[in-house]
Amino acid sequence: MNEIKRRQIIADNITYYRKQRGITQKELAKKIGISASTMTDYMKLRSAPSFGVIQKLADFLEIKKSDIDSTFKDSQSSATNPHIEIAPSPDAKNSTVQAITDKVVQLHPERQENVLEYATEQLDEQEKTTREIQEEPAEYNSDKIVSFDEYRKKVPEIVDFAASAGTGVCQEDNLGMEVMFYEDELAEDYDSIGIVMGSSMEPVLKNGDYIFVKVTTDIPNGAISIWQVNGENYVKKFRNNRRPYLESLNPEYDDIDLDEDDNIRPLGVVVDVYREN
């Protein structure tokens, strides 16, 4: 099994058992003592959890390590099934291998797993070192490069509205535009999706970004939020110090004052942003 496929299996299994427990990705990260950004790296296949983290996940979710990383299952079956032949290292000493085997078969299963885990770590380090030695200054064939994104699942979602990060967008009907999103980058809790038009909120929001919005009329001071002013939709930072206004983060754009004479509707708060590469 290649490393990309292994990471995808781990990410899918973590998501499956996390949802069975009814907790969010961030909550799970906190429970096992890792950062939310590290958990996101696992979900986006940028890295794989260490054996120690897999053990913590298994303990918290009350499952076996092989339920998360199937290579545990594969490795264990190979180690315990005498009919499966594994090619030894050409440098291996038969006496050493036999001595290790004699000891391992006397251990209880949970201690055998500890030996397997350590041996796997040693093998990974050995293979990594071998690759580093063998690699030459790279001339890459772009046709053979496999992107992690090819293993990530995309799902269709409906973009309901456009919001201006500029001079305003007039929208009478629901936009109803179907867009494919990577499933692991969807916000955890949102009511609606919009698309940003314009550059007044750069660098936080860029033209063409998709924003996940929680519908509410109670907009806290300082929140990036959606407003309808005189029939036009805006995404701005709400300010209510001495006077209420909508702040543009890009200094090239003016702020928008909210006057009593205007027809003003607060629509919701931006909870997350999706940006296509």
C-alpha cells in the first residue's frame, strides 16, 4: 500500500468513528492532546499520525488501532501467519532474526504489538534513510507526480448568494449555483454558502472565495459578516464603537456608514472560508 492511500484510509476511518461519537474534528484533537491544525493535516493527507497518536485515538474512540490504520492489521497477520513469506533484509543475521522470533512468540499479544510498533518505526526510518541516500538532484516528470487531492472526496453544495467585497451586489433571487467542494474542507456548522465578489476585504477574503455563513441578526462587534444595505449584499467587518459602520480591510476601499435612513438587514456571520488553489 502506498503512503497516500494509507493516509486516505486513516483520514476516512478517523472521520467515521469521530462522527459515531458525535464530536467535531476540533473536539477530537483536544481530547487526544494534539492541535486542531495537526488534525487538519491528517484530514487533508499532508501527514499521517504517529503510532502514539493512533494509540490515543484508538483509546479515546474505544476501538482497535487496526480500525484506524489497516496496516496494523496487515502487519500483524504477516507476523503471525507462518504461510506468508516476507523477504528479509540482505544484511540480516539469521541468528539475530531467530533470537527475536523466539522472544516474540513468548509475549502476550499486547506486548507483541509493542514489538511490532517499534520494528515498524525502525523499518520506516531505514527506508527513509535509504531513499535519501539514493535520491539524486531531482528531474521530475510532471506526468508521474500524483497529487494528494486525487485521493480526496469532493461533494456538491449549493452557493446561495453573492456578497460584495467592493461596491455592492444586488440580488433578488437565490443564486442556486452548484459547486464541488472538498468534503474535508467544509465548515463544521453553517447555514448557507456565498461567493465573494471584489477585493475590499483582502487579504482575509479574496475575489472568488466561498464563505460559510451562520444565519443570525445578532452580529457581534468586529465580526466579518453579511449585510444587505439598500438591497445590495456586502461582506464586511462590522464595527459599532461610537457609530455603526461596515469596515473594508483593504485600505483602497472606503468604509460604509450605516445610517438610520438606509434599509439595513444583518444576514449572518462568516464562520469559515473556502479558497480554491
